[in-house]
Amino acid sequence: MATAKLFTHGGSQAVRLPKEFRFEGDSVRISRVGDRVMLEPIVGPRTIPWDAIDALGVGDFMADGRLQPAAPETRDEIDP
């Protein structure tokens, strides 16, 4: 776990990242997930369509639980 310093530059808030968290290039993709802010490198088209997923709305994942059969009480042993 590391910490970073916050400061203001003009009218914006900025974060001074420690050396081990630096990004290549001159910009990053930024998004908010709950109360977190995520920074991602921009290296090409997004492989996961987060904007489309976010547009679906917030809901509990598997709110009804996982509908699958119960695990067996015993397992067969495998001979090496």
C-alpha cells in the first residue's frame, strides 16, 4: 500500500504519483467506481466495454444467489 500527495493546479485537483505508479504517455483514462477513482493507461481501444456495462445500472451481482447443485458429501479418490 502506498500513498500519494494531492495538490491543486489551476482549478483542478491533481495527484502526485510515486515513481512505481507512473504511466507511459501523456494521458490516462479515468473513471469512478463507487467511491474509488480508477486510472488506466491508454494503450489502444478498450478491451472491456466498461461504459456499456456501467450504463446497465447498479445492481447486486447474483442477488438471488448462485443456483447450482449442492457439492457432493464425499469425493472419489484418484490413484496417482
